[in-house]
Amino acid sequence: RYLWDEISYLMEANHVDICFCDAGFGWGMIDGVRERIRDGMRRFIPMRYTNQSAIMSWDPTSNQFQCNKTRWMAKIFNQLKNRRVVLPSWEIMDGPPRLDGGFAQDILTIYADRSPKLRQMQYNHTDPDDAFHSLLYLMSAKMWRNMELAEFANS
């Protein structure tokens, strides 16, 4: 309950328009935050990674976006590779606050692998990859807010 209050306070205090988050095991957590912020159903939006064929779709039953994890990650990696994302300076990305090499390591730890079971490429990681997924949620929220999400997903 402390986290519900803290997240909702930070969203309101910083005038956050939209927040995409990991639906993951967030049952109750997401609803707890949604209930505490003004227009929570519209502003606090969960995303769930799936192996669906569509790159991204809205599930009205669970009130969340569902996206094909591998295909969505590939799109975000392409944005990084084509320099369409401006990251903080290397000193910030590679240094504190993390003792294990900073936020850059969370991106650099991800590698492409071929899944014999799925017969396709998929992304795996050896160490935490949280900074990359935070970037993915941030970019998804930005595109949604600017009404670019559907076009990006289908391009």
C-alpha cells in the first residue's frame, strides 16, 4: 500500500500524463495505483509481453496492451541503432547509481538467440535488463500520447 501511495503521489506531483508499466505479476499493484490517481484507467497503462502474431494490440477485457516481445524489442533496438533515441551522456549511462556498470549494462546484456522451439529469433539476457524495458515503456507511452503508437507498431 505504501508503493501505491508513493507512485500515485509522484505521478500527480510531477504532472505525469501517461505511464506505461509492466503488467507482469502486477495484479492488485496496478489497480491499487489506478484507483489513487485522477483518471487512472487512462493514465496508468499496463503492457504484457506475449508471443501473439500481432506486434501490439489492446485487450479491453484486461485493460492492457499486449505486444509480441521479440518484435517490439526489435523495433526499439532499431530506433536506438538508427539514433532516433537520445540517451543521457555516457558518464550517466555507464556510472552510478548502479555499482554493476550503470544503466548501459542493462541494454548491453541483451543478446539475440535463435529459439529452436519457436523457430524464430528471440532476445535473452545474462544480467538485469531493466533499463532497456524502462526505455521501451517510456517510448511506448510517448508514442501513445502523440498518437504514433499504431503507426509505429504496424510499420
